[in-house]
Amino acid sequence: MILFKAAHRVILSTAILIAFCVTGLAQDAGQVLRVSVGFGTLKNTVTMTPEKKAEVDRLEALARAANAASKYGDALKHLYHAMALIRGTGWTPANALTSALTIKLDRVVLEPGKSVTVRLAQMYTLDEPLQGKLSGAIQIVSADQPTQVKASKPIGPIAPDFIAQPFSTEMTIPDLADGNYRISIKLETADAKADSIAKNATIRIERGLEAKLTAAKARAAKTEAMLKEKHKDALLAALPSASYRIALVDLANAGDISFDKVDFAAEIKEANVILDALDSMNDPFVTQRGDFRKAYRSRVDNSFQPYRIFVPTSYDSSKRSALIIALHGMGGDENSYFDAYARGAFKVEAEHRGYVVACPKGRKPASMYVGDAETDVMDVVAEVKRDYNIDPDRIYLTGHSMGGFGTWSVAIDHPDVFAALAPVAGGVMNPQAMAKIAHIPQLVVHGDNDKTVPVERSRVMVAEGKKLGVEMKYIEVPGGSHVDVVVPTFKEVFDWFDAHRRKPGEAKAGAAAAKSR
């Protein structure tokens, strides 16, 4: 990974992202960070000639400089240019504009007969302007069969500079079956030899959803007022799990969630099931076991924040249970640990061992679990401890990739909470911070063929830990990539957690020792 400036601080390395420690991550800076990860992986994977590598290095340096100056569009331009060079796809004005162009829709969840505003925006100025006017069409196509055009509207001729002359138009949604579709834009110049410019954006067509949404919002507000009047604070704590489901349409329209696999009608139906229980003065989750989704109202910004939770069938509220907090990687969300990684292998192990597992969202896909995203992690710990009988001496933290970085950084900021750690394919900004968690046993996993987060990031942490006398086990997988080391080491992660309990006295002593260093 490559590190770029975000918010208030800049920490640069020559080839990878070591860590990202800021009070907040701007959306533009987050996009640069995500693209830089792909660039770093590509650069570490593809063999280049010395001449090509020198040019890629030059563009990388320009990207860093642009990002340091908060010129995020220029940073993206240099990264996209470098990636095109590595792939050998060329960097024509048309290709540069394709990378720069974005489709912005005023809403993405629609009903037939409604209109959608389509805006074309441009993230950066081209080094070599595209000559001639652009003409083409905006089409609605099937998401799974993009050659099936459902509707089309010609556009153009328009100027090929969407910074100087932004473009927008309205398109009416035809009478199509419910499902996912794409708004597809294809533009060309009069020069037949020039590359085409194409962009897509996903939309959802779902009949009757607006009425269901309006009714669900009104009902949730009524339930909230009733619970507050009756001072049912314990039941009020379950209300955000309904409110978040109702808010998913608004979040999708705002571009805050990936919605291609979300069944909005089913989510609203589930919200009503939760509201049914609350209206009857019952906790909708008290007897629920297995894998399900909850949410809470964030103390950061009053938003509804989701988390995924697994409660084993053996859970007994009269007995204390162990808790694992699992942190997803960049581009993922609260569902990743349960839906990916061999389709739920982590849950299988948790059921076998009797662990409660909670997976926070961590705000944005590239949050690095700092600032508000770190608060989310600790808020989820508090939520689970409130709702379940959790042993405070058996709370564990693990995560992969960005989640591996977060495992170390969150523990460093909260050294008295976790009984053991298991960062996978991660790292940390400042290895000297290991002194703050020298009392916490740590299992570290990394593949020595990791092209995304080089193995040196874990090696330096392990070396620092050994120097400090940390109880540490290091699994370096020969030939292991960034991804294939995760599932095969789940057993070792649970074995490590099984073998360790928090010792509060050691935590206090470790914190005092860290302050004295």
C-alpha cells in the first residue's frame, strides 16, 4: 500500500502504507488511498523494464506531491497514468478522460416513471486536452447482460471538459421489472481512431418501495416516542437496528453503501419485525442465536452504524462468554468476515469454540480504523458488553489487511481492553508504539509473497515485540499471498485466544512502563 496525505497529517513511505493515523479521512483522500493500494499491488506484481519502472516511479512521486498539497484529483491522475503504463494500455486523452470521469446520480433507488438526474463530473484536468466535441448516448442496460439496452437517450455534441462545462440531463425510468440495472454512458469524438469513453453506474428499480419506506419511518418514530415515554431505555437500545434497515435506501441514494446485493423490501420487512417486538415491549434479540445484524446510534455524529454479530447456540446469559472483535479489510464492511473468507469459516470455528463475534463497519471502506472509525470499534465493544454477558478478561481483537493495521492501532490506543491480538497481513505506523501493548500476547500472521502489504511490515513489529519481551507467535507462510493466508490460520487464531486471558494488573503495569519510555 502507498500512504498519502489525509486530513491533518502526512506520513510517507517509499513503497507501502505503514499506517494511517488521522482524526478523520476526507472522501477524496480516501479515494486516493484506495487507488494507491491497487497501484501498489500492481507495481509489486508486474515485472517492468528499467525504463518503464523509472517512469512509474516518477509518476508515483508526482502523486505523492499532489496529495501532500491536498490536490487529490491530480494525485489520482498520476496514479491512473502509472497503472495504465504498467498494464501497457496506453494513456491517450480519451483514456485519461475515462479515468477522470464520474457519473453522479441524484438517487439510485428508483421506480418506473420516476426520473433520475445524471451528472458527469471530472476529477482532474487532462494534461493533453481531448480534441473535438463528444457525442453518444445514455442507456439503461441490464446489470447482468449489459448488451441488453432497455432505454436510450442521445447526448451531444458536448465539450470534452466537464470541469469547465459540467453536463447534466434527466432520464425517465421505463416500465422495467424490479432489479439492478446500469446507467451506461458511451461517448466518442468525430475521430474514428480515438478511443471511446465509457462509464457505468448501478441503479435499482423497485416498485412500491417509496410508500413502504415512508410508512416504516413514521412507524419507527412512533415506536421511539412510545418507548421514551415509558422510559424503556433497554428496548430503545434495540431501535437503531430497525432504523438502520429503514435508512438503507437513503444511504444508497447518498452513495454511502454498496447496494447491489441489498434487498430493500426485505430490510424494511425485517425492520417491521423488530418494531413489532418493541411495540409489544419485547427485546427482539434476546433469544436470537447464530449470525445476524444489529446497529446502534453513534455518539460521534448521531448516525446509525451497523455491525454484524454471531452468538453461538451454546450461549447462556447466566455464564460469561468470550468475545472476538473482527476487523475487515479495505473496501469491505461489517459483512466481510462472515460472508467472505470461505463463506463463513470464522463463524464455524466460533460456534465450535463458543465465542461471540462482532464485526464493526469501521465507517468508510478506507478508514484504517482511526478517528471516528476507531470510536466505532470501541462502541461495538460497549454495545456487545451491554447486551451479552461478556467476560471482560476474554475480549480479543483480530483483523485482516486494513483490519490487521487496525488490530494493532486500536489496541495501542486502548491497551487495557484486549486479552490477546491476532493481526493478519497488517502493520503499524510506529513500531515503537509496541511498548504500549507489550503486556498483550500477540499472534502475527503474514505471507512472505504478499504484494499488497509486504511482509516486512509484520517482521518489524515482531522484531520490536521480541526486543520488548512480548509473548508473541509469528506465522510467516512461505509463498503466502495477501489473501490465501487468512482462512488456513483461523484455527491458530482461536487456539491463541483460547490460551490467553487478560491480566488487568499486567495491563496497568504495561501502560505505566510505556509512559516511562
